[in-house]
Amino acid sequence: MGIGSIGRDEKLASYLLRLVMSFLFNFTIGIFGAVVVFIFNLFSLIKSFQANVLTGAVFFTLASIAAISFAMTW
């Protein structure tokens, strides 16, 4: 039974609610995964520029906060 199948005894409203909830769940997991991958790749980006520790830490912190806040407001 996939997401596109509606049961015989299922009303249209409950089917649409299930569809919307599935979409929101998948979207939330996708955004969370994108933020995690971004933060891991951010470290290698900073490392490739060979920035000093203080500058790299400040940039990493600010960029991570910006990515997380974007994901939370989306």
C-alpha cells in the first residue's frame, strides 16, 4: 500500500491529510539532512582555505547558525 493508494473505507479528507503529513515529514527529514551535510562540508571548505583557528571557528559558527536558522524558518 503506497502513498498514492486510497483505501476503500478511507474518506478523501483523511487521505489528503495523510498525503500532506507524509510530504511534511519527508521535507523535514530532507532539510535536516541537507543542513547536516552542509555543516560537515563547511569544515572541509574552511580547511581548504587554510584559515587560522580563530577566524575559521568564527566563520564555522556563524555559517552553521545561519544554515540552522534558515532551515528552522523554512
